[in-house]
Amino acid sequence: MAERPQAHQAGRLAWYSKSSLPPLAPHDILSPAEHEEYSAMSSGARREEFLQGRWALKRLLSAALETAAGGAEPELRQIVIPRLSSGALGPLRHPDGHALYPSVSHSRNYLAAACSRYPLGVDIEQTRPVDCLSVARRFFTASEVVQLEALKTDFERMRAFLQIWTLKEAFVKCEQSALARVLGRVGFQPGQQEQGRVLFRLVLPQDAGTGKAYEAFCCWPASDVCVGLVQAGIWPIHL
Ligand SMILES: CC(C)(COP(=O)(O)OP(=O)(O)OC[C@H]1O[C@@H](n2cnc3c(N)ncnc32)[C@H](O)[C@@H]1OP(=O)(O)O)[C@@H](O)C(=O)NCCC(=O)NCCS
């Protein structure tokens, strides 16, 4: 019988407005390897982004790890998030034996972080003026372009565009770029709205043949920011 997850085992998704974050000290947050990566960054803005992302991720991971460690939340700097050679993040090992997959995303004043037992990707995008239809005609599937063309206002089109865009970026992170070659043929079809999120059905080309069950959803933490999440597995994600 399939394992029935308990509430504390659920995956987690969190987002932040960067202007509301507390002051962050690298030595409280980063592991030695992350500190090395941080120190080698030449741009101050990139260093700040990296630090904020690791802080957000490790808060989620610390809470997820605590449930197994008998109540003791590990210190953030003790949590080591593997960095793979592709640039993607690798999974951590939970003391219970299962994997914990992290993902992080930045967009101007916003930041999103997520972790779960299944590989996942998160992407956050702040709204900006963009010619949705011409970008969509380049990167989206024919059916997604039709969805956008059918919308009546630029506002509706921008929202629908950002939902699909964040899902495609999230899919690339979830698959660690492995399926980037078929990205133009990976489709997302909007379904029902549930608990503040819009659920999507993922349509993969036959030759991608991953044989996995994916979950995908978008939400709008504020009117100017969209978050897309794709998970390669069926497991609850708490916002
Ligand atoms: C890798 C990629 C997904 C990163 O997304 P982004 O919007 O540039 O940046 P984000 O802030 O959202 O995400 C950055 C995080 O992605 C992760 N990442 C970096 N390279 C990655 C890779 N090759 N695979 C998976 N995740 C990766 C990292 O965790 C990084 O944050 P960190 O360096 O602070 O740890 C993106 O650059 C990319 O290649 N996208 C696919 C290209 C494309 O065709 N897009 C069109 C969609 S329609």
C-alpha cells in the first residue's frame, strides 16, 4: 500500500519579499563549501542573492530535518546543500533514510524556496512588461499559444503567460536540465483552483518517456508575483 504522508512530512514552499528579510550573517548560514562559493562571487548583488536563497532553503530544510532529529533543529550552517557540476542543487539525506530535494528561485524583490521528498523545481517571476505572445510563439507549445490568444485582456494574458513560464523553468530545475531539449514540447494545461493554487496537467512528448507522475501548480503570493512548482512525484506540498 502507498505510504500515507503525515502533515509534518509534507514538502514545503515559502516565498519572501527581499525587502522584508532580517539582516543575514554569512557565518550563521553557510557551510564551509558554500562560504567558499560565496566568497568567490565577484558581484555583491549575487552574493546577497545567494545568501538570501540559502537562508530561505535552510529554514525549510531545518524544519524538515528537525522532525527526525527528536526535536532539535539543526543549525543552518550545519546543513549542507550539495551543488552539482551542472549548477543544479542535489538532494540531502534525511535521517529517516529518504532524500530531501531543495530548489530556489529569485526574481528582483522576490525569492522562493521549496523542498520535498521528490525531485522538484520552483520558479518565481515578478511581473514586468513583456510581449507575451511573441515570447510564447517562440518557447511555448501550439496549444499554450492558443490558450493565450483566446484571452481578452493584456492583464489576463500576462498572468497566464507567467504561469506557464514559471512552470517551464520549474520543470527544467526539477529535471536538472535533463529534459531541456524537449522543453518546447512540454505543455502545461490549467485545471482547477484549489487552496490558493492553480493546478496544471503536464503533457510530455511521447519520446521524453520519463514514466513519472508529475504534479504542477502555480500561485500568486501578491498581485505582482507568480510562483510555479513542478514535482516529479505525488506528495503534498504545504504553502
Ligand atoms: C537553470 C535555470 C532554470 C535557472 O533559472 P533562472 O530563472 O535563471 O534563475 P532562478 O533564480 O530562478 O534559479 C536559480 C537557481 O537555479 C538552480 N540552478 C542553476 N543551474 C541549474 C541547472 N542547470 N539545473 C537546475 N537548476 C539549476 C540554482 O539553485 C540557482 O540558484 P543558486 O545558484 O543560488 O543555488 C535557467 O537559467 C534555465 O536554463 N532555463 C531554461 C532555459 C529556457 O529555455 N527557458 C525558457 C522557459 S519557457
